[in-house]
Amino acid sequence: MTEVKKKEPTTLATLKELISRNREFDIIDLFSDMHPADIAELIDELDEEDRLHLFSLLDVDKASDVILELSDSSREQIIEDLSNEKLTDIIEEMESDDRADIIAELSDDQAKAVLDAIEPAESEEVKELLSYPEDTAGGIMQSELVSVSRTATINDAFQAVASAKDEIENINNIFVVDEEERLVGTVPLQSLITTRRFTPVVDVIDRDIPSVPVDMDQEEVARLFNKYDLVSVGVVDSENRLLGRITIDDIMDTVQEETSEDIYRIAGLGHDDTIFNKTIDSVKKRLPWLYLNLLTALTSVLVIGFFEDTIKLMVALVFFMPVIAGLGGNAGGQTLALIIRGIALGEVTFENAKRVLARQIAVGATNGIAVGLVIALIAYFWKGIPILGLVIGLAMIISVFAGTMVGVLIPLALKRLRLDPALGSNILLTAFTDAFGFLSYLTLATVFMKLLM
């Protein structure tokens, strides 16, 4: 008889068992070898009353890493319940960019208490970082970096890295500056290992590593990281003075944030809406968009109502109305996704918009004809009414063509108005494709019925 192996309990199940038995020392031991992200994932899975208790068991150093990995709702709850003293101790362990991000989430009273309690130099550093818009290079940079004078040697740079190893994590590049702190260039860490010790650092500057202005949009910074395969980049002011650096982990957070924001906005959600939000908060965020959707949907109702007499003469028209609207919306949605992505990646600009539009119009016309012929034959053989097949076929061609075209125009129009191209674009697209699809379908039906019946 085959022996069935007992399934090992999951870490979450083990943690819940330890909580139920109040085994705090065992919980601390469980957390001791775990990565902060894994600990945060476990805390997110717990009930609200258990989150703070478990978080309080972490030492300050680990707590400073874990709090950054928590979901927004868990972090908000824990921050509200922590004392200002404990919160200050945790924040002091963070790097400058993370410190600024957390303080930006605090209430005014909490933020003031923390800024007053931390070291004056760190407080001024945070205030400076918070002065930059959060979606710019300055908003995501950190002040900690390793820099050397342009007159330094490789040995000097090596010593600078050794001195900073306990204060700065993830040292990838050494920045070379002149006497006025203007950035001269960047030396990859690898060069310190492979170059002779007394070689001037200016001789091994990597000219392929760019710097970014402090006011550059974070999406553009992310594109530079992707284009040049960067792991770290210097941030400079208008006079090329070195202000800080951006590392790849900052960019990964930025990409996730921007992607989530676009997905939310396409669906008509706020960027801070999550499945863990309080019911009333989620309702307040979503209901206005549903009202807008209701208003646009009523447009389709009015269109259909206008052609009530036509529908009475040929009831079979009703059967295919969802197909007309659905295919037009689907074709538009495909194009919309491509255009929003293209705009986000810098592939679609106003300079090449005409070429993009022409290409998508050709795609829409081709797809419309291909789908229109199929649905026309289906309608004819199903209902045996030639005029019905003709009307549906033509309406499908128009609907798919128009949906594809509008899928290009909506995000470009929003960008021209200096709005996020993803902002409610799906709602606008659906409203247009439904209303226009029904209008073209029922107008063609009215015209052909008068001519042929």
C-alpha cells in the first residue's frame, strides 16, 4: 500500500498557529531568516488586530525594510497605530528616498513630529526631497551616493567606496565631480576592480552612462534605464550639479506604480483604490465613474429609441445589436491598449501620430471587411432575409473601422489636453462604439428598408 505523505503546513498556517498559541519568541525566530518582502506578504494576509502586534515584534532595522514592502492599506493602518517615537526610529534607518516617501504619507502632525525628532541634517535632506514633484527624477532620487573629485585616482575611489559601505546600500557607480560639485562623469564599480590603482578616475569614465535632470518625468527616466540597461544614474540640477542618484530598484517601483495607475485609470479607478480599502472609501472613488458610464450609456438608449419604428418593422434587427456594439468595442479596445502603451513607452508621439492613425485605419478597415462578410452570411442563412445580411455586414465594417480609429484618437486627444491618456479612456471608447455602432446599424436598416421593401 502506497504511503501518502503528510502535506507540510504553509508558512502562513504556521504563523497563524503560533499567533493562536501566543508563541512570540517562535514568531521572532521564524522571521529572523526571512526576507522583508516575505514577512510583509505574511503580515498583509493577517487580520488587522494581528498586524501591528507582529510588526511590533520586529527589530527597528528589519521593521524599516518590512514597512516599505507592505500593501498601502496595511502600512497606513500600522503607521496610524505606531507611536511617534517608534516611527521615528524606523524612519531613521531608511535611505533618504524611502524616508521621504514614508513621511509624505504621514499626517501633518506626525510628519512634523518625525522631522523635528530626526537629525537636523536628515530633516533638511528629507524636506529638500519632498520639495520635488513626486513623479519626477527628484521625487524618486536618493541623496546617498559615492562621489570623488576629478583629480582622484582609482585608489581614492576605492577607499571612498570602502568608507561608505556601511552607510550606503547598492553601490553600483562612483560619480566624478569638479570643484563646484558639477558632474563630470560616472565610473562603474567594476572599473575599480579591473583598473590599476593609481589610474586617474577621469580616464575610466563610462561615457555611455547619462545623467538626468531633476525635473525629468519618472516615466522618461524609466525609459532611459531600459534603453541603456542602467542600474544607477546621477541626477543633476540646471547647472549640472550632482544632487543624488536613482537606482534600478527605484525604477522597478516606478514602473509598477505607473502600470497600476494606467490600469486603474482605464477602468475609471483612483490610483489609491485597492481591494483592502474601506467600503465607503471605495464607493466614493468608483461611484462618480459609474455615474459617468450611466450617462454615456443613456446615449445608446436614446439612439435606439429614435429608431423604434424601424425595429418594429424588422424585429430581427434586435438580435444582432449586441454583436455590432461588442465587435466595435473590442476592435477599439485592442487599438486603445496599443496606443496607450506606445505613448507610455515614447513610441507614439504627436510627430508620428498621422502615420500611426493611417496604419490603424488600414487595420480597422481590413478587419471590418473580414468580420462583416462573415456576420452578413450568418445573418442571411439564419434569418433568410437578404437585406438583413447586407445591413449587418455594412454596419459591422463601419463599427470596427470607427472603433479602431477612435481607439487611436481618444488617448492622443487626452494627451493633447495634458491629461493622462489612460484617464477613463475605456469608458469614453465604450460610449462611442456603442452609440455610433447602433446609429450606423439602424440608420442603414432604415435606408435600405425604404429602398428595398
